Amino acid sequence: MDVRQYYKKLHELEATMPEANAVVVSFETPDGGKAGVLTEVPRRNACQLMLEGRAQLASDAEAEEFRQN
């Protein structure tokens, strides 16, 4: 991927996220990443993980449950 395109997409995705932190759900990765792990990360990191196909944004219900525990 072109670096300019990557950062353009990153900034566009960041602009759509209102909160400073986001809860993401991981995908299984070839380097040992486990699927289904919930983690709260800064907005920028969440966007990077989503662009790289390593995580997706958690649903509102999942995020709420994660933050209560």
C-alpha cells in the first residue's frame, strides 16, 4: 500500500470516531494474535489495527460490558 494512501485512510477513519479511546476486538493473525480479545486503545491505534486487518471496532454492547469489568 502506498504510504500516502495509508495515512489518508487513517486520518479519514480517525475523523469518524468521536471518542478519544475505542474498544476493539482482535482477529486471529499468522503471528500468533488471538481472535476475540477485547482491548481499549487510543483512537489512532484502533484505526491502525482496523486498517491493517488485525481488529475491528467492538459493538456498543461489547464496549460497555468491557468497560464495566
